[in-house]
Amino acid sequence: MTNDIAEASCKYSLGQEGRDLVLTLSCKECSGKGPFSDPVCLGRALEALSDQNGVDALIVSGHIESQLQPEGMAVLDRLVILAQDLRQLSLRDPPRCLRECGKCALRPDELFPSLRSVLLADVAAFPGALRDRIARLLGLGQSAGPACRQCLTATAEDLDLMSQSFEELARYIIKQGFQIVV
């Protein structure tokens, strides 16, 4: 199976190595400096991983082929789960009685895909984008009507969940970085 959507994700193939499902990214055509050397490269890898279920290992195939260690794969898996959660949250319908929802930039089908795009484009920019959306939500909450407040409250809870998930991911990465192997 090959994915040839160059703009959205890297070309990749799936294969079996023993019991493991292995995704191999073809990075020879990329203009990047090396695997995951820039946010776009990482984002495309995450997009490829999110397109497939049950990937056990990732091989980056460029001029030199390298396989991610299990710890690195665990970090990517957690980022993919976060991206999938954002996709799922975008499916929540706003209250049916509101005609103004189509104009609101904080409605779920607008807000969460934009956050997912930021996550996949530049993981480091995600916390700032999340804080920005929370600040906009808080600013709008004071002047909103009852139905809008209901939607904004649900969205605030969703954003809080995403914030907690990202903080948990950051703690996991730090923990992995400081593990001592003897």
C-alpha cells in the first residue's frame, strides 16, 4: 500500500516484519535536512501514522535507513492519539437552535481542525495555539447568550482535556529523556 499525497504526508509503504506492522517512510525525495529535522517532516510522518492503525514500528528511509526506538515510537503514538482526539472533537455538533454558529470561529468543526493542523505542522507551536484559543473562548464567554454559553462551556471542557493530554505527553517525553539505562 502506497500513499502518494506528497503535500499532505510522506510517501510510505506498509509491511510485515515478523508480527510487527512496519510503516516505512520514503524520505529520499524530501528536501529536508534529515528525518524529523523540521516540523513539516514530523507532521507528515504523524499524518502517515494517523492514516494507518496498529503500526508497531517506523522506518525512515532516506540515504540511510533507520528505525525508531520503541521509546520514540511511543512518543509518536501519543501525538497521533492527540491528533485523532482533535479530529473526533471536531465532530461535536453545536446547539441546533443557533443560526450564528456558522459565523463563530470557536465552533467545534472550525476550532479543533485548526488546532490539529497546528499540532501536525509544528508540535512546539501547539501549546501557544491552545492558549490562544482558550483566551479567545474566555473573552467571548462573558458576552455570549445562554445557548452560546452552553457550547462554549463544552468547548472549554474539551480544550481543558486537550491541554491536560498535551501536558501529560510533555511529562512523558521528559521522563523518557532522563531515563538512565545501565
